[in-house]
Amino acid sequence: MGKRIEVQRRGKGGPVWTARQKGRPSSYPGMEKGKELEKGQIIEFSKEIARNALLARILMDADREFYVVAAEGMFLGQEIEMGSKADLKIGNVLPLSAIPEGCPIFNIELRPGDGGKLVKSTGNYSLLVSKIGKFAGVRLPSGKTKEVLADCRATIGNVACGERSEKPFIRAGAKYHYMRAKSRPWPVVRGVAKNAVDHPFGGAQHHAGKSKSVSRNAPPGRKVGAIASSRTGRRKK
């Protein structure tokens, strides 16, 4: 008798599937009404297990502290400006309406005041490509262009630690402990490489043997492959 397959075991929960540590929140603070410029200073850099990018701890003039994703080139003691009157320097936070087209930006708000949602991964940045009326066009790292309100804020520059992924793990044990700390199962074996008793795609000549598209409401144990796929087959030209 085979063991329950991975998707069934995941449903029960446990330390393998559940993150043990939560990251600290990182977002832009709200600005005082009518104020167009606030200044602060970087007092600490910190690394947390929940994300790969460094966080910068910033102390504002009004004795407020907050964490934001650090930009490449930031340093301890650097003065940070926030607002529409801020200078165009790496690490400063400005609304998109005050940033010139072609400028690299990251940690972009989807809605004014949400604290920053887009482009927060190490080494990534977006380009401000257009400003039309109250909207701004942002080209994301994927190549897609997204329109957001011009009042949304962003940080000048690109996310720090861009060369993080270039360092090899060397040993399988190092990779194991890295994935274990993030509560991610590793190594992951392909379904077609398993036995028929362990996975719906296992056995026979090591191919799925059936459609990989499966219903959204399929039970655990069958819900593998392309879940609720919007299309199948070759794409028509």
C-alpha cells in the first residue's frame, strides 16, 4: 500500500508545509495632510527569513520608524526624503507624477497609500514609461506594462541583493536547510517519475496517461497538474 500523495499530506498541515517565522511588515508610512516633503535617516539594515531582499529601518524626523525594502546603493546614515518635493536620488520615495519617464523604480503602490506592492524581489526594477492624465504606465520586470494611478508612490533605484542567486549552494545539505527554513518541501520529485500507487501520473511508460487539466473542485489526490486550466493544446497563431 502506498503512502498518501503530496497534495493530500499538504492538506493536513505541519512544519513541512507551514512557515514557522513571519516577516516584519515593510511599507511606506502615511504622510501628514498637506505636507509635500518629509525627511528621515537609515539607522539599520536587517535580513529576515521571510524574504530575500534586505530591509532598511528608517527613522523619520517626527520620531516615526518604519521598514522598507532597501535599494542598491543605500548606506547607513543616508538621508531619505519622501514626498512630491523629494530629490530624484536612489532610495527616495516619490509619487509617480513627480518621477520623470524612463526612471528605474521599485516597491510601487497599486493604490495610493497601500504601502507598496509591486516589484520587491532582489535585483528587480521597473521603468516608468508614460504618464497620461491621472494614470502612469509602468513596465514590470516581466515585460508587461501596467497602468496605476499617478498618485501612487515608488522608490527610486532597484532592489538590493541583485547577485544573490548567482552564488551556488555547492552542497545538497545547504540547499536542504535553506528550503527547510522557508518551510518549502525539497527535493520535489516529478509525478511521472513516481509509481502509480503514489501519484495519478505515475507508472506505465512514465507519462501522465490522462489529461493534465483537472477541475477546480477535484478531491485531494486527483487535484494535480494543470488545475482549472483556462486553455489546453497548442496556441493558435
